[in-house]
Amino acid sequence: MNEAALQAIWRTVKNIPRGEVATYGAVARLAGLPGRARLVGYALKVAPAGLRLPWHRVLGAGARISFPPNSPEHAEQSRRLRAEGHTVTRGRLARSPRTRLDELLWKP
């Protein structure tokens, strides 16, 4: 695996501000790796715990939590997103009416 690509992804995720989220695809684009959304998922999976990345701020397309609905990871991501002011319904983040679909980062 390309260490530079992983570092770019980790740096991008680390910079997602509290209360905002990004899709895997948006993280890939912002990291200079367009079309590599799956690599973002891999990078989060192998990230050292010491990085303390805000992994919960990264969502699938359509603002969906990518973990299986009844998994502990799904529950934890939902809990963390709600703690930051987001509304999560059936594994999907509710977006504000003022949010445009083409925005890379979404605010509650």
C-alpha cells in the first residue's frame, strides 16, 4: 500500500471539523485521490489508534452510515454523530435544507 496515499487520507479526515461530515468520495478527492473512495475505507480500517481520527465523520454516498445496521460500529457512529448535533434516522444523516448536494462537507 502506498504510505503517502494513506497519510493524505488520514490528514484529510483529521481536518474534518467537529459538526461536519464528508463522504468517502469527498475525502478521496480532497486527499488528491479522486475515484479512490474504497481506499478511504481501507485507510480508516488500518489507521493506528494513536492517530485518534474522527472516523465517524466519514459517511457513504447519500450520507449513509456504511456499517451494517445492527453492528456495534453502526451504533457507535450514530452515537458520535448525534453527540455532534446531527440527526441520524435509519442509518442516514438528515441534511439541512440549506445544504447543496454538491458540497463536500455537510453541516447539520
